[in-house]
Amino acid sequence: MTVEQNDLTIRPISGREELDLFSRQPYALNEELADDLAAGRRRPQWMWVALHGDRLLARAAWWCRTGDDTPFLLDIFDIDDSSADRGHVDIGVRLLQTAMAQVAPVGARPPEYIRIVTPDWREVGAAKRLVEDRMAALERTGARLLVERLRLEWRPGTPIPEPSGRLAFRPVRDTEEILSLMTLVLDGTLDAHSRDDLTRMSAREAAVRHYEDELAHYRSPRDWWRIATLPDGEPVGFVTPARNDYNPIIGYLAVLPAHRGNGYIDDILAEGTRILSSQDVPRIRAATDLGNTPMANAFQRVGYVNFERTINMTWN
Ligand SMILES: CC(C)(COP(=O)(O)OP(=O)(O)OC[C@H]1O[C@@H](n2cnc3c(N)ncnc32)[C@H](O)[C@@H]1OP(=O)(O)O)[C@@H](O)C(=O)NCCC(=O)NCCS
């Protein structure tokens, strides 16, 4: 579908032969586009451009998990920042409205928007304007900021704290065991996505959704997952070290409400890190909300570096 408005052409790209055109706007994910297209995580019909002649004025693209058929994230949205007037934001809005009408399933909540930003984006004028212009365009289509998140990385050679000996670790028995623990840890969570889920569904439903959206898609064996217990066997928390389509990751980790405030998260995170590091991985990636201070502090204590942030926006 192509829409022509006042010399502006809004359309999806024709295929991989137009990746050069699509990549004219710089962004961290450009280098993954060819592989993602080949693997079916992107589709030409989910990669939209707004053109004036052959000039790229805006672009948007959705991504899905391997094997899925519906877009899961809107993870690329750019507008031409060289333009001096506010017209470039209007063009971004028109592109989003046209593309979303075609790409997002009718009646369903549109896929979440995620943008990678630098940790200091609020302090650097040009970066601030770039991010705020995109957020302004998204807000005009009904999106709202849900949360700002920290992207974290552990690098080989970083020492991992030795086990304190307070906890024992064992594999997860079955799906029901991890699902019931995931349900319990939602009580008092500081995580914005979990809290948002809890406004729409029960804790059990939120745990099942989280499991199906994330844990069920890992490409790594489940026997990497660990339940942390007290010496008498009582569960304290868990961690799901894994590999996604791009990196070794810490996945999900938590401490049960009754055991919070004892620093157990350091032991659990260190154990998950040890499981991955013993496989000579080039890096370990993780993420947590800027506002999830106990979790962010634990990542820092265990040696993770905050190298980027993300802005996450959702539609109601
Ligand atoms: C985040 C979490 C793992 C922290 O575990 P923990 O072992 O309690 O962490 P710590 O013992 O280091 O806690 C440090 C401080 O934060 C407080 N704290 C921990 N979790 C808290 C919570 N959910 N809400 C409010 N305060 C919390 C602790 O009481 C402690 O306070 P103190 O310094 O005054 O004693 C745990 O809260 C949790 O499981 N949350 C839900 C799941 C989650 O967010 N996982 C991370 C996803 S990326």
C-alpha cells in the first residue's frame, strides 16, 4: 500500500534491495536488519518509509520473535533531524498513523515502542531533542512513556563475587514450579511492565504471559535455570540465564517477598552470571528499570556496566 500526500510518499520497502534506502538514517539496529530479514524477524511489509522524491524523511519498523507471525515491538522510528522546523515531527506522525493502520492488528493494543538511548541523553542537547521529537510524534498517536530502562553488560574478566554459602541452587523441576514462583514474586514488584500487567490481569495471568512472551522463546536449555533455596530447601528466588537470538542474557530473576531485604539477589545474580561465564561467552546482557533501584544496585555490585538505556512507550 502506498499513500501520496502533498509530494510525500508513505509506503513499506519493497524488499532487501531497499535496505540501503531504509538505513540512511543512522541507528544502532541498522547492522542487524539484513540478518533479521533473512530470519523472518522482520518483514518488508513491516518496514515503512516516508519519502520526498528520493529523500528519506521518516522511517518505522517492527520486529517479531523468531517463528512468530505478528509484530512484537516497534523498535525503529526515526525522523529527519536535519530539518529546522517542526514539520519533521508532523511527517513522523503521518508515517506512524499510516503504517500502524496496516501493520498493527485491528482492535488489539499496538506493539510496544522501544528506543535505545545513551545514559546521558537528557543532558546532551542534540540527543535530548532527537529523543523528545520522536516521543512527541508517538504521543500524538496515543503512546505514553511507560518506563526508562537500563541496559547492562557483564564483560569477561570481571570478577564474579564468590558464593556467600547462604543459599543452595538447583535446576527448575518443571514449568509449573517456575510459573508459581513467577506469580508470587509479582507481589510488591517495582518493575513497570509487571505493574502495568497487574492493572489488567491477575498475577497468575501476568506470570503466564511473561513466561510465554519471554522465557518460552529462549534458544538455550532450561537446565541452566536455577531455583535458590535456604539450606532446608525453602525457595528464596530464581534466575533464568539464557541465550536469545542475539546474546547470552540473564533473563528474569527475583526474590520472593518474604525474603527481600537480605541481599539474596546478589547471590542469585552471581550464580546466573557464573553459569553463563563458564561457557566462555563474549558478554552477558541484562536490563532493568531505572526505578527498580534494588535490582539496578545489585547489577552494579556484581560487576555489570550500564552502557545504554531504553525508552519504552505503550498505547492503552
Ligand atoms: C528486585 C529484587 C530482586 C530485590 O531483591 P532483594 O534480595 O530484596 O534485594 P536487596 O536485599 O539488595 O534489597 C535492597 C533494599 O531494597 C529493598 N527492596 C527490595 N525489593 C524491594 C521491593 N520490591 N520494593 C521495595 N523495596 C524493596 C530491600 O528491602 C532493601 O532495603 P534496605 O536497604 O532498607 O534493607 C526483588 O525486589 C524482586 O524480586 N522484585 C520483583 C522482581 C524483579 O523486579 N526482578 C528484576 C527484574 S529485572
